[in-house]
Amino acid sequence: MTRTQNIAIVGAGVAGLALAILATQQGHKVNLFERGSTVSSVGAGVTLWPNAMFVMQQMGLERELMRMGGSPDMMRQFDQHGSLQTEFDVLAVNSLCGFPSVTILRRELMSAMAGAFERLGGKITFNSSISAADVMKLGKDFDLVVGADGRMNSVVRQTLYAEEITPRYHGFVNVIGVAKPLTAVPDNVIYDFRGQGQRFGIVPVNDGGCYWAGAWNTSADKERPKADLYAELHQRFHDWPEAVKKILLTCDSASVSRVFVHDIDPLPFWHHDNVLIIGDAAHASLPTSGQGACQALEDAWHLTQLLNQTDNLEIALQRFYQQRHIKTSSAQKVGREFATKIFSEQPEPLLPTSNISAVELSRFWMQGLT
């Protein structure tokens, strides 16, 4: 839009902070509200594929994140005995996309983004538990209200729908954490080990450290103590390949957490009047898509571009959904398909080389960006 907009953003996660940065850079006035007492860093780490790094470049964070994170050039998939099944040339896709891929601890990513917003003069209002009534009030006080308040309990999403949108559980848990430098894992290779209904991934970051995830089929027992799941993690993977054993021996126990993995079904709309949802609130995908944070970042970039193309907010928000829902729905679908095959009794090789070429993948990732 040609005039300055007053924008309220609910949620200081990846989507909320990215939008806050980009909108502030373009001269809009941003108020960012976060229910927690600090910027959220839930999750061990994030892989920023080239489409995400395109957006990071627009925010001026590309070089900082490349210094902070890792730069994988290969992804290799093994069975639970350590036999190589397939491999994926990350550098080839990076070259086609024109941007790098970066692996980074989530806490470092969020710190970098929060710092960028602060340098622009932005402030986050913490301990702000926004209710449905608050959303309606914000809608009257601001030109645009954006819900970036997550997949599980998005209050802003719920104000848009008469019936409750219930996240869908997909039958497996991710136990995640970070580990100290490992000699068993090269610092430029992402490792993906798969067995029957089980998976263990190791993603190197900087200085030889890594983040990791062990996943298996289980019921969503949120009352089960974390210590029990941690014990099961060791029991399930103690005899897997050496790299996995090293993780179990060296991981930072304080960093370990668990996620019962949910997504949401594609939604028919993301806005009503001047209230909009983005990121996981609008199109949460499974981690098997590899695109959750990437698509959240794309949302922020596309939305700010559209806001500056027209003074008609309704047209801008309609175009936003039209431009984004096909790509985000595709990412959701891919994540579900991968999860079904990974956690079946007969897992299949699923790296991109097995069903999509580097050219096709680069076209999908960069669709709508360049």
C-alpha cells in the first residue's frame, strides 16, 4: 500500500517476526504481541532451504545466518543398519535456485530475527495472551491484524471459523534435541536413518554440533513424562549405527523435548475483513515436508509485497490466499505422503532423488519468488 499501515501481529515465531521485519522495513507501523515471556524457540533446529534464504536476503539476514549456521552439501539416507540407500546433492539444487541452504539451531535463528526487528526500532509486547475478544478489538484499532500464533492453539484462526479447526495427529512423536560436536558425522552431510516405523535424523550446524530427531509411532499421550520418552528413545535406537549412538551419548539432556506431530487440513480461506492468518496458523505441515519454516517466511514476503501493490486491503488479502494456498497445500500433501511411507511397516527411500529431479525441486521451491 502507498500509505503507512498500522499492523498488529499476534505471535513472535518465525512467521510473525519475519512479517514484523519486512513490514517495518517498508515503513509500516508494527505492534507485535507474544503470549510467552520471551521469543519462542520451540524446536531444536531448522533447515532453511533456498526459498527461505531468498526471504532472509530480503530481510538483510542472509550473511549473518550463513555465519551462524551450517552449509550442508549432501543428504544421505541409510537403513537402520547403516547401509546407504539414496543420497541427494544439496549443492546442485542450491546452484539451480541461486541461494544456499543453511542449517541452524532454532534459538539462534530466533535470536537473529528478534535482533533484526529490534535494530529497526521494533518492540515485542510479551506476556500478551490474546483472546477472541482481543482479536475483535485489535481489528477495530489496527488497519490489519495478522495471526501468526501457531498450529495447535491459534486464537486468531479460531475467530475466523464458526467451527473449531482441530489439528490432526499423524501417529508419531518426534523426540528432538541438540548435541555436541561429533566426529562420527561429517559437518556437511545431513544423515537420515530409517527402520520399520522409526526414523533418526542428524543435521549438522556450526562448529561440529548438530540437532537431531528420533521419531516413532505412538499414541499422543501428552501426560507421559519426558523422561519416559527419553528412555524409550535410548531403548529404540541404542543399537543403530555409530552416528546415532554418538548422539545418544553426547546430547544435551536439557535440550531434549518431544513433539506429538500434528498438521491441519488445507483451509478454504485465511482472512475475514482485516483479520488474517499466516504460517502454521494457516497451513501447518508435517516436519517431513521440510518446508514449515520456509513457507512461513514466504508468507511474510508475499504479504508485504501485496500490501505495497494496492490500497485495497480486501484485494491484497484475496490475492495473498490465491498466490499462496496452492503451494502451501502441496507442501502439506508432500509431508503427509512422506510420513505415511516413513512410518509404515515397509519404509521406502524417500529422498528427492527417488521421485523428483533437482530441476523440478528447485522450480517448486522458488515458485513465486524469482
